[in-house]
Amino acid sequence: MSRPGFDGVTVVLVTPYRDRTTGVNEDVAAEIAARADHAGIHALTALGNTAEMQQLDTGERRGLLRAVAAGRTRAVLIAGVAGGVGTLLDEAEFAGGLGYDAVMVHEPADPFGDGTGLVAYYEQVADRSPLPVVLYLRSTRMTGRDLAGLVAHPRIVAVKYAREDLFTLAALLNDAPADCVWINGLAESRVPAFAALGVLGFTSGIANVRPEAALAVHAAARRGDLAGLGELLRDGIGTIEAIRAEGSGRFNVAVLKELLRWHGVEAGDVRAPHSPLTDAARARLRDAVASWPEAAPA
């Protein structure tokens, strides 16, 4: 696996549906993955939260994994996995057979268990996974000390850090193993803050639609071009990310599917608890993309 791919842009791919939300459209999924790959996106993630993973059954998840693998030519391939350890390991084995480079382990949905329990869960997965492991951190159930010990595991190669507590991240960067890659899991809007700590790789939903925009943000961060970075984030991306984030992220996926539709790619609708765009949100989205090089749809 090419770990340097984690230092770049990791697109978290949507799940396109046929007939609104009836089933996964594998042809369109492969097309979206191929477009991102050909544009130069460094890593492709299938079955992240932006894929509505929790709403997919086993057959749909595996269909999406096949489709994304078919669309890849050069990017690092990451498969999202979740559930009990046995289920998770079965999914990892399936992904490995398709050529995936790593698995990204979603935080368990089980409401019980503290940091000690989570460490035990992740260690069981890392010990037995046929693929290297990327941790996906969203909650603060694990302390900095929990994380420092966990990322020393030789099979844990990267951490998608989607927590707002950058003070903990700063401490971890001083103490964690040098070969563990840290990824900004909060997308383009947090690139300046993470870049200040030396973390340049980030996950992106925008890259489903406009991979060149995400790559431009990454290039500016690598150059240390704060003025250019600020301009890029003000130029549509910041507003789009704000619409995606509002209301606990209810429009997170609907925004991307609407943008794909405006770019000629039909990805269907979203499944509950995700929400379709309201007329007001769609109007705000239209205004945001008007500042991009391509005009907003009529």
C-alpha cells in the first residue's frame, strides 16, 4: 500500500442509487470513482459515512466495493467497514479480494463502552484484519493516552481524525509513531487549522463532483499559501460545506448528489435519516456554485 496517498486528498464516495433509492447503481459508482481517480485524487474511500453506509445491506455494500474497485486505476483504495468484529473481518477479506489497500474502521455504534473498550475492539480488528487498518475517529470516548497506545499497533497505518479537539491531536503528533499518517477528517473547511499542525491530507466530499477544486486546496496547503487557500475556501467551497454540515449533517449527501445532477451525473436521492434538500437549501447551493468557474445551472 502507498501510504503517501493518505497525505493527499481522500474522496469519500457517495452511493448512487437507481430509481431514486431502490438499489445501488454500480455503473454510476464506477464512473464517479474513475472521474476522481483520473483527475489525480490520491485515495478513494468506498463506504464512508458519505456513502450512507449504515443504510446499505450486505449485497449493496459489496456491490459498491466492486464498482469503486472497477473505477480505480492508480489511487489508493480504502474500504469502510463496521459492525461486530466477525462481520467486519469478513468485509475486510472481501475487500482484499477486490484489491483494496486498507480498511477504514468506523467507530462502533454500540452506545456502551469507554475508551478502554474501544481500544480492545480496535486491537482485535487490527490483530486479525487481512488489510492494514485506518481508524476513523469521531467521538471523544478515547482519550489522547488511549489513542497514543493504539496507534503504536503495527497494523494501524493511518487515523482519519474527525474530532474538533485539535489540542489532543497536537499532543498526539508529538508522541505518536512517525509512520502513522494523520488525516484531516473534517474536509476542506478545516484544512488551514490542520495544516498549521503539519497535517496536509484531508477527506473530501466535494471531490465526488469537482476533484480539481479539492486538489487545488491541497496544493495551496502544501505551498503554505494561506491567502490562496482562504480564497479557494471562500470561492463556493466554504458555503457548500456549511450547507452540508447544518442540522447534524442532514444535507451532507443530498448536496453532493444535487451537485452531481447539475454536472450531468444522476446519483439518485438519499435514504433516511439523510434528508433531501429543501427549496431554500437548494437556492443557497445555487448561489454558492455561481462563484465557481462553471456557471450555476439555470
